[in-house]
Amino acid sequence: MDRSIREGWFWMNELWGIYALWYREVKVFLREKSRLVSSTINPLIWLVAFGGGLGASFSVGETTYQAFIFPGVLMLVVLFTTIFFGLYVVWDKKIDFFKEVLVSPLTRTSIFVGKMLGGCTDGLIQSGIIILFGPIFGITYTPYSLGITLLFVLLLAMGTTSLGLAIGSQMTSFEGFGLVQSLVIMPLFFLSGALYEIGNLPAWLGAVTYANPLTYIVDGMRGALLGISSFPMALDLGVALAYVVLLVAIGTISFERMT
Amino acid sequence: MIIRTFGITKKYKNLTAVDHIDLSIEEGEIFGLLGPNGAGKTTLLSMLATLLPPTEGTATVNGYDVRRDPGKIRSSIGMVFQTPSSDDILTGRENLYLHALMYGVPKEERTKRIEEALSLVDLTERAGDLVKTYSGGMRRRLELARGLLHRPKILFLDEPTLGLDPQTRQHIWDYIRRLAEEESVTIIITTHYMEEADSLCDRVAIIDHGSVKALDSPSGLKMKVGKSMIKARAERPDIDSIKRLPYVAGVSLEEGAVAITLTEAGAHLQEIISYLGVVSYVELREPTLNDVFLHITGKGIREESPQEWTEAYVRAGSG
């Protein structure tokens, strides 16, 4: 067989394999309705109770507090959905279907990409549901604002799924889950300006916030949706892209080394 | 030779799981790796399936070297794990579909092969149900069908009937025989069930502590080390003549019955009976693989918890 044909065949198979893994993740996600419901209710409670309660005595300029934190809550949804999706690879490694995947001819990179796209899709579906609730909290969409928001959601989902997969592939038990929640998700979320303006923070908090890539992602979404932003859109997008590239690379390497 | 191993060895920190094994397996045979849990069977299988790299030595599978061409080997083998490896949130058919995608089964053949595989293991009617509603035996059948979907040259079955009840076990054996016939695939099976090796395999390698202790057909193994025993009640046995027969190892009298031990298993019953005179009762016991195993290793099969098997696969994933 001609070498180029053989290589073409190889890549075709890898693509079908990636599709298979993605298909599996989405099927499973859509079939587990209770998870879908609980991860929709959670952010709505944030918006209604936290946003409504604090917003009763507090607003950001012309914008209601509920609308102000809407991009942040959107980020929270994506963060939780995708990082835990990634971490579950610990479970996959131990049982069932993943053994079958590992013994297949697919390369580790393809397995990683298939998983990553699956997690991304979960994150997109989950945040899509929250986006539908936006108008209730004073968000109005234009094609531009919706497009930019979805782009940030996608980049955030890609990067964070990769982060979860990278951590999960190196873990050997579930015991680390709580640790990841307190040391990774919570700091990333609370130190991102998701819940407050970052213009007049004390110096130490400002420094940490400026170093957090998620700060720029929230800023980009808030800029598009509400016209409130601290950085130029190009910088926000640039940081989001860097976040994806870095974490996808780390995730791929982690999968290659997964034991 | 579809599989050859050359001093293949796997060492862990303070354990040699597989110790310089040389094996040749012919195309089309059902080859058994029989040994107690922890003997190194699964480790050997994992190395042949390129899930684990050997520490020393190597093997060729379907003409490819496990060290150099793991990708090509993986396309030409099917693997059925001893613990369930189907996705229980998906239906049986969906599981097969995913497998077809991952192994590059051509698009135009997917549906046809999936339906064929389902009917081969009699799962057509339940194919649309979620796997979590399947019994253990059904799930194993589904995984057998899946292992063959991409038409592998070699099918590895790791303890295919572990944890199944005896009746289901018989069924699975029937399916494995059917697969071997209809798909003309080479089957490598690990087991610690004597009857399984005896009834399914063309050749059996007895493995203990990481090395091959004996290798032959089940009957050959029994011939080599086993002894048939005849027990009879007879009126006027000619014990002296029986003792002089070349294949008789010993004669003793037990509670009015004559017990004759033979040096080889076989068809000498007629001649012996002619020396026994009028016989009121005869019992012939053939040696079992269990006798062979006891003879070779000096002990019975060890038991091990399923948990340790899972760990073996987790380790196996590092390849």
C-alpha cells in the first residue's frame, strides 16, 4: 500500500475514534437527566438567591447585581461541569469502558481529544441552558454578544476539561476530589472578579486576580454582554486562547504518561 | 506461528510476574494458559496485547513485534477482559457501534457486522436495552461479540467465565466454540478453571510463578502425568497375571475390591477384565487436569480476590 494512503487511513481511523469517544460522552451526559437538572438548579440559586439578595442593596453602576454576576455564574457552571468531567477519568481508569478504549488502536492523543471534546460539549449544553435564563436576570442578547459569550464559554470549557483530565489522569483515587475543589476551582472562581469589580481591589488581591486567566474570560463575557470591562477584548481573547493551548498541551502529555 | 514469545519477562519491584517464557501458538488453535491466580497469566496476556511493555525479551503477534508495532498489533487482536468492560449506560448495540468506530470498521460494513455479531451471541432481541439491565452472562456474551467485530486474527479471552454460574459457564463455552469455528480466529484464553481448559483448548500451557511448567494437549498432559485407576469386584481375579502386564503400576486389594493403577491412561480395560474373571462391578477413573496440575506444581489452585485483578489492569494501562 502507498505510504500516503496508509497514513490517510490511519488519520481517518483516529478521527472516527475521536468521534466515538465524543459520541459516548454526550450520550451518557444526556442520559443522566438528574445530573443535568442539578447542575442547572445550582447556578439558578446563585443568581436568584445570592444575586437577588446582595443585589437588593447593591448595584454596579447602572447594572443590577444579578446581571453583573451573570457572566461569572456562567463561568461557574462551565468550571464545575468540565473539571469534574475531567476528574472522572480516575473512575474510568478503574472500571468498565475505558479499558476497552485503552486497548484499542487509538493513540493516547486521540483518546484525550475525544474526551476533551466530550467534556466541552457537556459544558456548552449546560451553559446553554443558563444562557436561556439570561433575559430573566436582565441580560439582552445581540448576535455579537451571544457569539462572543459562546466563544469564551467554548475556550473556557476546552481549557478546563483539559485541566480536569490532566489532574484526573495522574490521580489514583477519588480522595483528591475535595482537594481539587478547594485548591483549584474555588480560588480560580472567587479570585476572578466573577462576583465583584476588580478596579479597586487591595494590591495583593489585585495581583492574584490579574494573574488568574479566568479574570480575563469573565471580563470578556461581561464586556460583550453588559459593556462593562477592565481590559480590551483582544487581551481577554488572547489570554483565553493561551489558557486553552497551555492546558491542552499539559493534558495531552498527562494522557501519554497516564498509568 | 501467529504468536511467538522470546524469553518474555515482566518484573515489578520485588516480583517477577512473567519469567522468560518461550511459547509458539499456531494459527487457528484455542490455546489455554492455565494457572492459579497470580501465576502471571494476565500479565503475559497484557504484554501480548501491548498493554504492558516487557521488561526483557519480546514477542511477535501476527508478525509484528510487541515493542515496535503496538498499534498494528492492536488492530489485529480482540480482547475480552475478565471484568466487565462494556459501558452500562449505553445499550448493547451502542457499545458495538463505538467499538466499530474505534477499530476503523468501514462505514458501509458497520451495521451488518454489528447485527451479525449480535445474532452470533443471541443478543439481537436485547440489543436496544441498556447494558446495566443485562445479566453477567449476557454482558460477557456482548463483550465476546464486540471482541470479534473488527475481525481480529487473534482473540484474547481473560478468564471469560470468571464469576459466572456453572450453567452460564457452559453456555459461554458453547459460544466460544462457535466463534472459533465460524470466525476461524486464534483464541488465547487464560483460566484457572480446569474444566474450562480441558473442554475448550487444543493445547494448554500450565503456568505457575511466571513460567511454563508443562505444555501439551489436555489429553497429552493427562497421559504424561496422570494414572488411570480401575476398581473392580471380581470372583476369581488372577492378580499375578495382572501384575505382570507392562502398563500396570500396582495392584491392591481394598475392602474386597481390586484396585489397579495404570502407568498410562488408556484402553486396557478389556484385557484387564479378562484376567479378573466374572466381574460384578467396575469403576474406571480417568485423570483430570486437576491431577496433572497437582502433580506438576505440587499444589492446588490458589485463590485471589477480584480486587487484585483490577489493580493488574490499572498497571496494565501504563503501557
